[in-house]
Amino acid sequence: MPDDITQRVIDLIAKSKNISPDTITPASTFEELTIDSLDIVNLSFEVEETFGITIADDSLNSLRTVGDVVSRVHQLQSAQKVST
């Protein structure tokens, strides 16, 4: 069973692409999900708003899978906790 962050990211992607969340896993690539560069930008805004984080624009190119997004959310949330 996915953790809360993973499930929330999957739900965001499912909603934005109008597909069933059951078909998305952390290993799903953006290519498999037909997520293009514009979708990635829009997804980053949704993720930032949902999790209260800021994803650097220059790091968006390194996101290739659902798991990459989840890892980045974990990383940025951990960094926020350390800095507060």
C-alpha cells in the first residue's frame, strides 16, 4: 500500500489526466502516462499547492516517473522541517 504522499501524488496525476489511480504506480513513467512538459509544469504547481513546498523550475527536467515526484516531495518536506 502506498504511503500518503505517494497516494496523493497518484491522485493528482489521475485527476489531471482523467485516468484511474489504480493504473498508476510509483514506477509509472511520464511517457507511459502521456504526461508532456506542459503537464509536468501544471503538475508541479498542483504538488506545490498540495504539499506547501516549492519545486525549483530547473529540477523539473529530472522528474521522469511518479516515484521521482514522490521522492522530491519527501526531500523538500524534510528540508523544510530542518530549516524551521
